[in-house]
Amino acid sequence: MLVSDDRDLLLLDVTPLLLGFASFDGHFATLIERNTTAPVQKSHVFTTTRDKQTAVKIRVLQGESDKAAENHLLGEFVLSNIPPAPKGEPEIEVSFDIDANGIVNVSARDSATDAEQSITVSATGTLSDQEIDRIMQDHAQHELPRKK
């Protein structure tokens, strides 16, 4: 909390860019919107794209583009030992948890087996203020209304 002579101000930590993961088709699946106040936790359930798929790769991204390749890779991990099943049946829950210190924890859990894998994104894996400003300026020039 910041205090001045004429008013009290509260300083909040927010996410500077969108956070999410790469989807199978190369798109960026947003889980946490830009300017979301920390701490925050969001999750999304998705499924496999191939029959008898026993593993999924989770690529954690930060950026403003709908295309995964145009965003900054913060880290990646593999959730394996998914029981073989027809595509679309397994339920994989991906969770993003940002604590009050800005540490990002990402986990993926298979609902059938409770098998889980996770990654912690440290501050050294994030973008500098100058890179964030450049990304914001680049995308502001081509920005279209985001789907809700």
C-alpha cells in the first residue's frame, strides 16, 4: 500500500500480457488475460487429438498473438501415462496459478488416472519491460476485437 498526503493508493501486481498454452492446431489458448491481478488461478479442460494418444506436451506461452508461434515460450513439459483411448475421450485439466510474488505454476492432470506434471516459471523466464512494450505496440497496430 502506498500512502501520500492526500490519498491512499494500493499497488497491485498484474500480468502484463496474456498467458496460456499452445493448442494442437497452432493457436494460442488464453487462460489468463492481460492485466489480471495476482494472485490468480485459472484452469481449462482439453482432450487428446489422436486415437490412443498416451502423452500431451504443454507449451506455456506469454504474448498477445492468437498464433502460438508468435508468442514467447516460457517453458514446456510432457504429461505422459495417459491411458490409450479414442481421441476426444481423455480429459486433461491444465491449471495456471500465479501467486502473490508473481511466480507462475502450470500443471496438467489426467482426470482418469490423476497423473500430474507441472512446471514453475521463474522470473528469469519472463520478458523484459522493453520487450513487453514492443509486443504491445506491435499488436496494437493490428489489433482486432478479442473474442470473449
